[in-house]
Amino acid sequence: QVQLVESGGGLVQAGGSLRLSCAASGRTSSAYTMGWFRQAPGKERLFVAAISWSGTMIYYANSVKGRFTISRDNAKNTGYLQMNSLKPEDTAVYYCATSSKDPGPCTNSRGDYGSWGQGTQVTVSS
């Protein structure tokens, strides 16, 4: 089992940027895809982005494509989500998660991911 801890959330004005981090510990010796999801109040948890272990496969939700960048540093067991040009509709709790599946349009459901972090709040003011 992999334990995940997110950080880097906060309050930012529209148009601003934030970088989220996801630190992994535990059974990190096995290769895994790292994904980011978000959940706004009263709404379901939605896929944001995912990156394969090697970093060669990346997949984004259409809503963040061109604004968010996912990356990872396996030596540090840490994943990142750089969020630029933030909008009020990006406001949500952001979660990182791991999966044994490659990123893609058919593997971006909550059920495709096993370990989850506790989430970090991102609030974008207008």
C-alpha cells in the first residue's frame, strides 16, 4: 500500500498559479501511475490528470488541458500538479491517487485508482 500526502493548496486570485505536491511513502518501489482528481462542494470527484511511472504517458481532462501540467520525480517519490491561469471553477479539494493502469481516456475513473491522499483545498477567487 502507498500512502499519499498532498500539499500546496491555498487561496489564489483568478488568473493566478499554484503548484500542488503529492508525497508518496510505503510501497513505492513498484511502478504506479499517479493521478489527480478534484471534488467541488456537492459534486462528484472528477479526474484532472494522470502521469505514468516513466512520465512518457500523460492524460488531462479537457477542462484543464493547456493550463495544468502534471509531472513527477520518482527519486523523491513526489508528484506535482502545476496549475496556471486558474479560474473560479477550479475551486475544489484536490486529491492525488495511484493506479496500476496506464493513463488514458478509459482509465480515469475513481475505481481505477487505489491509494488516495487526504486532499488539499484550492480556492480561486474572482
